[in-house]
Amino acid sequence: MKQETAKDSAEVTETKQRIWNSTLAEVRRSGVLGLRVADVAHGAGVSVPLIYKYFGDRDGLIATVVAGEVARAFLEEVAGIESIGDNVADDELFDVILRLIPKPDDPWRHDRRWLRLEAKAAARSIPALRASLNDAISDIEDATATLIDKVRNRCGNKSTVPARTIAWMLNSFSDGFTNSDLKREPLTDEHYLPLLRGILKEHVF
């Protein structure tokens, strides 16, 4: 019986992951508000009732997957920075962390910031998504503020600006790169890095 239960659990996990992947694919194709559960089911190779069983309803599916993906992407990057911090010499720490902070030209972050922007817009009419995003954004800011405090303690920075404020600002800058994505002459790392370096030197390092 235990073996069968373990097998069933693995199958459920794999099925939920297919639904998750299909949901993200449909969001990128049709947008959050344009998402149809039938399309998600088709892409995942499951039935619509099974999706409702696991996620409650369409809004529950969107709230779980979209907010979850937003949080996963951010916290993955923060965890990467945290893991490097203790293993890097003091004279290299600034440049290493600077390379990992979101910047306009980072190609792998382009889709992530647009997903965040669309999720925030959709959250105005989907309460479940709004609640999930609130939790995700809080987790993101907590993790980033903790990282800032660690670096401040290591480097002796005495800035009076709260770490959470710096975390909010850096995340807001990252979302704001979507404005640049729409311009004929977008903001580049060359334009942004002097500002980022100044902020980090003054308030973190």
C-alpha cells in the first residue's frame, strides 16, 4: 500500500507540474485575463474537472501558478546571491553581486518582468491572485532585505535607509524596465549601471 501511495503521489505531482507548465504557456499566448481552462487542460493532457479538483477554479489556478511563478523566479535569484555572498572575498563582493542584480539588458529576465506586470494588472479583478501576489511580493522583499542586511553587516555600511526600502526600490526598478522595453531607444545597462553602483555604494556596501 505504501508503494502505491508513493506512486500515486508522484503521479499527482507530475500532473500538477504539467498543468503549471501549460498554464504559463497559455498566459504567454493569451494573457492572464484571456486564459481558458479548456486550453490549459488540452496542453497538459488532462481534463478540466481534474484542474478544478487540484486548483479550485480558474481564478485559483491563475493565483497559484502566476503568483507562484513570480515568487519562484525572484527567490531563485535572491538565493543565488545569498549562496555566493559568504564564499566571495571582500574585494570581489561588490562586483559579483552587481552582476546578479536585475538590469535592463538581461535577456532571461525579460519574460519574467512582463509576467509580473501582467499579473499585477490582472490582480485588480481577481481577488485570489491579488492575495497570492501580496504573499509573493512580501516574501521577495523579506528575502532581499535580509540579503541587504547581511551585506551591510559584512561591509560596515551605516545607511539609515531601511533595508526593506532599498529592496522595494530595486524590485521597482526591475519592474520599470518594461517601460524601456517599449521604447525605440531603450534604457541599457550602460545608462543604468552608474545609478545602480551609486545606490549600492551609498546604502548597501
